[in-house]
Amino acid sequence: MVKNGIDNDNLLGACLRLPEHVVHRSFVAETVVLNLQTGRYHGLNPVGGRMLDALNGASSVRQAAELIASEYGQDRAGVEADMVAFCRDLLERGLVEVTSDG
């Protein structure tokens, strides 16, 4: 599938980071992500918050998915599919960007 100019395989190999105009804060029940350019905030459940943290510290989406799969004892392929969908949503909302910082 190709959406936003990047297919799933390339997205899995991409490095994603929070841009400077996005801030986030984790709480017990949710992570709040604020896009300072739009003034909109987005709430993530604890798993989504952990996925965001993993993405922000990983060299690729695939590496973040492997970490999450290991932490939660889940199938890597299933987590990769969930992570791709999650990343596409974050990209569409301007909450992450593709970088070359891998």
C-alpha cells in the first residue's frame, strides 16, 4: 500500500521523530500530544504512548515494532501492521516526521 508517498516496507525502514512543533507528556492513563502549529491536542492510550516513545528512540519503525512486540509478548508481524497504521495516522496529523537520523 502506498499512501502519503511512502509504502509500508519503506515506512517500516524509516526513522520517525517528533518535530519541534510537537510536544507530549505521559500520564498514568494517557499520553497527551500537542501540535503547537494547529493548537490541537491528541490523546493516546498507554499502549499508544509507549509506541510513540519507542518510535522517538528507535532507528526505524521496524525496530520500534520489534521492541513493542517483545515488551508485550505479541507477534512481530501483527505489531508491525499496527505500528504502520499508527505511524500513518501520526504523519497525517503532523505529529511525527520522517528523518534521516537512523
